[in-house]
Amino acid sequence: METLNRTRLLAVARKEIIQLRRDARSLILAFALPVVLLVLFGYAITWDVNDIALGVVDSDRTQASRELINAFVASGYFHVEARCERSSELEDLLERGRVRIGLVIPVGFARDLDFESGASVQALFDGSDANTAGIAMGYARAAVQTYAMRILLKGQALSFPLRPQSRVWYNEDLSSRNMIVPGLVAVIMMIIAAMLTSLTISREWERGTMEQLAATPVSRLEVVLGKLLPYLGIGLIDVLVIATLGMVLFDVPLRGSPLLLMVLSTAFLLGSLGLGLVISAVAKSQLLATQLAMITTFLPAFLLSGFMFAIDVMPAPLQAISYLIPARYFLVVTRGIFLKGVGVEVLFVQGLLLIAFAAVGLFAAVRVFKKEII
Amino acid sequence: MGQGERRFERVKEMVQKELRQILREPRLRRLIFLSPIIQLVVFGYAVSTDIRHTRTFVVDGDRTRTSRALIDAFTGSGYFRVVGRSDRPADLVSALDHGTAILGIEIQPGFTRRLESGQGADVQFLLDGTNSNVATVVRGYAERIALDFGRTAGDVPFAVPVDLRERAWYNADLKSRNYNVPAVVGTIMMLISLLLTSLAIVREREIGTLEQLLVSPLTPREMIAGKTIPFALIGMLDMMVITIVALLWFDVPFRGNFALLLSAGLLYLLPALGLGLLISTVSSTQQEAFLATFLVMMPTILLSGFMFPVSSMPKVFEWLTLLNPMRHFLEIVRGIFLKGVGIDVLWKQLAALAIMGPTILLFAASRFKRLAG
């Protein structure tokens, strides 16, 4: 039967660490890449739309029309990039991408305000980036609404018949950083686990040290666990680094239990590491191993886990596939713990699935490894 | 035969040899044909920022015809789908905590009475903000539906003094697919140029055939041409395939000039192939080339405006993107596909590519020559 001796286990782990330390690429992947990704995602990349370039054609030139433009600026989401005489100029600016929205206030705007029918203004959007346009459109509507409200309230104590009161939970300022950073934990785990481990066995094959390893008096379980231990350590350090940097640099809240986060991260890591080891054993060449790891683990974790793109709006077949991606569950866990502050009572399904993933991953790694050596 | 003709013959021979070699290798064949298909499926289907059928939980404390009509206005819009109803607000909290609903609508008792008496009624929206992007758009839709409903609900239709007439140009239905699919041209051409060029050169180095090439009568410049032209051809082929699939399968509009797209594609290949060549000079194994490609591709895509708008980045990063050929090319591709603009609008981006291409290519070639020589 498989034996598990602490001294031998640690010896394998030590050997793996020494090898890792000499491999610059692996170290870059393990420590530099997570920080680079965090900085890129934290600082540079955002879906938040602000400071929208507004082009204005004010044909009315009255107090009222100026107030409307001011309402846009005062909302904090727009700045007036250009004032045009004719709407053809505005069209040109939209085409060049200099302005994202064109506001056209027709002659007689102020006069029409007093009529029953009301006045109308036109907003031309650059719709090519649907997402940004949709958000900008919402802000434009809100600005007009605020303005309309002010006009209505001027004379009389009238209010809108139906007042929507929106409250946003978990991420009150709707900042995309709060969405990205907890998700990044999952993506980086995948890079570490799959891409790093995928090299560990294929490297032995390529260098011809596999036979030596097989000849040493260590059990397969000891080899597998010994090889995984250093990576588990790296992965957990990365979780800590990302969580700390995220909280300190980017003000991401950690509302739930750090202990639960570490426990479930360990489970997710063990499963992914096992998966990486299986890939590594199957591929036998480092190049193929990295490519396989990229296609089977990293890309799905990036695209189909809900990290950036909502699973809800994907077509049914892709939604079905997403259930098979462990990162999907881990993402619910990280966002739940960071942002929602929920615990085991809410996350137990995901937690159990992750523990099952860890068990399957480790079991598969030991099984595949057995076959390899004999 | 003149000097130039002989040179042309030699490069042609080598390009043919390279193409044969590439197409013989099953792994490369898969990469060339599968990666555009996978990316098209992902960016045509999976990566959508459109909002539909948002999971909504309803707590209707009023239970009148009017409150039901309000909920119907939500489901009828197509943006919302009711996944649960309850009388107790605690259930709403739990639905948000578990993530089974993204939006909660809470209607207080007395809603209809207040609405009809003209006092003004409140409707409460609770949003799960964990996906900030979805939440922002959902909030906008929800508030608009509520306001529109309120306008027509009372006995006297409520007149709003200002009416905003919106027209979205270039992409009237605001489909994110129309924005994403053309951009796949940019990422695929970059991927092909970086990965295949560097792998092909490094492989020759690994198996030792690069030395054979060096002793052949080819000059280093001819060798570089012979090594990169096949991938330029493949890149152009991929570009045409993606364009055709985008038009016929995904119904993406094409409003501009096809010849301009082709010339821009050629211009874009120069910096891309240059970067591939550069990667080959810093990697000694195919494995290293692959990792280097990954490390270069990642920031190139993230800082290109492919998924995240450049205009929302902090100024420093916005300037940084000016050095990214993909950023310029994506502006060209999207401009041609969606806006139908021409050189008069896109000359800046074209000029940037025209400067970047030869610069990177010459730098890479000089490094390559030094290593080879």
C-alpha cells in the first residue's frame, strides 16, 4: 500500500523547491505575474464610466438650455468636450470618437418647457461600444430627470408619482475594482496551479530524471504530495499578497472570515494542482503541458467563470459548460467572503464542491502518476 | 537573372518550404484553424455585456392590480425575469446573499393608495453590486421602467417637461457582439504573429537546423523575410475568415472600405511580426517562447481597449496604450466595421502603425542578426 513518511515527503518537497528556485520562468509566473495582474486590473482596467466626453449643440441659447447643460456637468459624469454650431459638426466628432454623446438642444427649447407637451432634446450616442454606451445613456437620462424634477418643483410642491429608491449592496459605489480583485484570486490560483505544476512532471521526463525518481525509495503518494507542497505554499502566499494589496491599495473590503477564505483557497488550490499534475503527466513535454494547461484551465477560469462576464447572459450550452469549471464556484466563494461577508451558511454548497474537487484532483494525480512510473 | 530576381526567388523558395512545414505539423495546424474559431465563439457568444432576463426577486406587500402591473412592466420589458416571490423582506436578503437574484423589488403596503392619491409612492430596488457592470446597467433600466410606469399610472397622466430622445449610432441595438467580434481580428493576428513566428524560429534552434539555414546562401534579411512572410499570409487569411464569419454568421455590419481594412491589416502585421521575432531572440526553448508570448499578450490585450475602454483608464495608462499597436488597429477595425469611416478619420492610427512597424521590425531584425551572426 501507499506509505506516507514525513521525512521522505519533505525531502521530495525540498528537491522541488531547489529546482523551482533555479527556474527563473517559474518564479516570474509565481510571484511577478500576480502582482502585475493585480496592478493592471486594479489601476488600469475598469468598466466604470466617468468623465464622458460630451458634445453640445445649443441652438436655443437661453438660460434654460444652459441650465440643462449644467445639469449634465453637475452630475459628475460628463464634461463638455466641444460646443458646435451645427449638428453636422457633432456627427463628425462622434465619427472621430472625440465625443461619446452629442446633446442637441433645438431652438425653442425654453419656450416649449412651459407647454403641456413639454420640450424635447436629442442625445446622439456612439453606440459602437455597447457597454459603455448603455451606461452613459443611463447617466444622461438621470441628468435630464434631475433637471426636469427641478423645473417641476420650482413653482409647486409636486413630486414624481413613483419614486424609485435604489440601494446597492455589497459594492455600494459600484466600483469595478471590488468586483475584479476578489475574482483575481481565483484566476491567479489557476495560473499558479495549472501552469506551474503542469511543468513539474514533464520537466522530469524531458531531463530524463523521471527514472531516477522512480528508482528512489519514495512512494507515489509521497512524490505527488511532495511535489505539490511547494506550489501549495506559493499559492497560499499569493492569496495573502493579493488580499493584502487589494485591501491596502485598492480599498477592497474583506467582510467575511479570512480563515474560511484560506481553507477554501486551499481546497481549490489542491484540486487545481492535482489537475495540473495530471496534465503534466499526460503531456510529457513542457510545451504541450503549458498549452494544455492554458486551454483547459486558465482560459475557462478567465472567461467562463463569471470573473468578468456574467454567466446569466451566455447561451445555454456555454452555461452548462460553466458548471464544470471549478473556478466558477471558487469565485462565488471569494466574492461572497470579500464583498458580501457571508459564511458557511451560504457557501456550503460551493465549499463542498471545492472539497470534492480537491479530492478528485489529488486522487487523479496519484492514479496517473502510478501508471506513469510502472 | 538579376540580383533582385534571384533574391526574390530565394525568399519565395523559403516561404514555400516554411508553409509546407507549418501545415505538416498537426499542432500548428490546430492552432491556426482552431484558435480563431474558439475566439469567435467565445467573443460572439460568451463574452456579452448585454443585459437580459436579470434574475429578480419580488416582495409585493401591496398585492393589488397596480402593483402586479408594475411587476408585469418589468417582466414585459425583457430585461427582467422573476425568480422568486415572498411576503417577507428577509427572503429577499437571503436571495441576494445566495446570489439567486441580482435585483430585489420591494413594494410597500399602501403603494397603490399613495400612488393614486397623488402623494407619490416609493418602490425600493435592492441590487447586488458584486458585478459592478451589470448592477450599473440594471439599475438604469429598473429606474426607467418605474418612472415610465409612474407617469401613466395616476388618474391624470403625468407630463414630464423634458423628453430625452436617444439615438445610438453605429450600433443601434447596442449589441456588444458588434463591438467584440470585429476586434477578434486584432487579437488573432497578434497571437498568430507572436506565437507561431517565435515557435517556428526557436524550434529550428532547438533541433539545430537554424545553423543549416545560416550557412545557406540566404542573407539574414532574406531569412527573416522567409520566416515571417508565411505567418503574414496566415494572418491575412485568418483576417478574411473572421470577417466573413462576422458578417454572415454574427450579422455584424460592415460599413467601411474592405481595401482599407486589408491595407491596415498589412500595416498591423509589421509590428506584430516584429514582436514575434523579438520573442524568438530572447527565448532559447519553445516552452520559453510560449510563456513569453503569454506574458506579452496579456497586457497587450488588456491595454488595447479590446474589453476595457481606453477612455476609462488613468491618464498614465492611457498614454501607455499609444505604444500598443493593437489599440490602434482595433480603432481602425471598429471604425471600418461599425462607423464606416475612411482614411480622413483613421489616418492617425494608420500613421502610428506605419511608424511602429518598421521600428520594431528593424530592432528585432538587428538583434536576430547579431544572434545569428
